[in-house]
Amino acid sequence: MIKLVIFDAGDVLYKGSKKEMVREVVSRFLAKHGVKDLEKAIKIGGEVWSRVEKLVKIGKMSLREAHEKWIEALGLNRKLVNEWSEIEKSEIRFKLFKRTPHVNETLKVLKRKYKLAILSDTVLSKEEMVQKLQALKIDYKLFDEIFTSHDIGFEKPHKEAYLIVLRYFNVKPEEAVFVGHAKDEIEGAKKIGLITVVFADKNVEGDYFVEQFEDLPKILDKTISP
């Protein structure tokens, strides 16, 4: 019997920003502060960010510290971190993402029968994730708990990421469903015995597949649940 549904966040509950749109925001910031060779700066910044982002995602570094290191690597004054942090929030985190169609209506249907949770690999804390969900008009109160890799110290597909969620709700792997889109995360969930549902990506193999988010209740009720 299914008791818990665990959702990945990005590309499941909402669609991520396009790289070229993020690049545009970064370019404006750099140009404003006198960076001439934008191509070189973006390349250097990308290399630095890829390193520090990994640390932020598992809670080994704060997002502010990561932004400071990124800014310093570009030869700018670290005091600009406040300005960049506000730009990152307003122009990237809260603006360049879109809510998945029918997400709130579907979650309300599922909430009648199951516990709901988010398990997201992200540089954001739970509090910051809630702010993002609010900005995207996703009803975060429908979730019984929200887990971020930044808070728990583990990213998927590490088994401990899934097990932390299961222990919190005191449910067995076979009593929970993981809804995701990435191959490694789906495989990680399957390895510990979670039932997996792949959302929207037909190239990823899970136990079940849904093209539209609103089809989830039908899959859970008729196919998985007794």
C-alpha cells in the first residue's frame, strides 16, 4: 500500500531556466561593473561556480560564500555580493522558472490519499525553497515536508538522501513512490526499493511513466495502489 509520494522539484514541479537567459543576466551584471571580456569572464565564472555549487548543494558552503568566491574569481570586489544576491533572487531564481501545468490541482487530489514530500538537489535551504515555490505560485503547504540536499547533506542518487525521507515518515521503500526525471535519480530510488515514476522523459526507464503531471493520480490509484 502506497503511503508516501516523493517529488523531485526541478523539471517536475517546475521547469528550469534556460542557460542563455541566465547568461544574459550574468552578462549585464558583469558589464555594469566594468568587465570587458565577457566571454572569458563567463567561462572562468562557470568553472568556479561548478566547483563551489557542489559544496553548497551538500551544505558544506553557504550560498553567499559561493557567490563571493564567484565574484572574486572575476576580479570584482566581494562587496558586490549583496547586489548579485538580489539579482539572482529576483531575475533568476524567481523569474526564469515556470510552474508545471496543473501541478496544484494534481497535488490536491494526491493529498487526499497520500503523504507528499519534496526531495530536491539544490543550493537552497528549505526556507528558500518555500520562497521559490511561493513565487511560482505552487502551494507548498500541500507538502508534508520539504527536504533539500543543502539541508540534509546528501544529493540523489546517494541512498541516504532517500532514506532520510523514508525515516522521517516511518515508511518502507515499497510504501513510497519517487517521481523524478533524471536517469541517475530514478536508478538510485529503484536500488533501495522505491517505486519510480518518470515524468515527461521517455528516454529514462522507471517502473512507470507519465507524460502529463495530471495523470499521476490515475497511475498511483489504478496501477500501483491495490
